[in-house]
Amino acid sequence: MLVLIDAHSKMKITFSQWLKIARENAGLSQKQLADELGVKVQTVGNWEGGRANPKLDLNQTFKFCTLLSVTLEVAAKAFRGDIETND
């Protein structure tokens, strides 16, 4: 699980930060994620760079969650910026 909570130091991370961590934890390159979702590698780079947000259809969204081994709830929390990690 990507949510690490330290009683002394909590910090919310952005969706782009979370995505990079989740993708790397899943052992995927940006290109692999892009290919699986049917988007350009630049699109994934823009998501991770905070320059764009994903606009995925329902099938892509479920595939996104499966590829990253996260629930839809976790992905939604990340998208809203509600994931906390320790500093």
C-alpha cells in the first residue's frame, strides 16, 4: 500500500507524484503503461509531470487500476490529492 503515515510528519502528495510512485512500484515504464492504456507515452509523462490529468474511459480506468495494483477507491483518492505519506 502506498499510504505511509507517520504520526510526526504527514504530507499529502499530488496525483502526479502518486502516479510515478505507483507506476514504479508496479515495475512499469511510462511506455509500458501508455501502451497498455492505449495512450501516447508523452501523455503519461504529462500526467506524471502535473501538466495534464488522465481522461480515461471506464475500461481504461479499470485497466489503470489493475496495472498499478490499486483499488478504484485508492486511485480516486490519489486523483483528489487525498493520499498521505510521511516526509
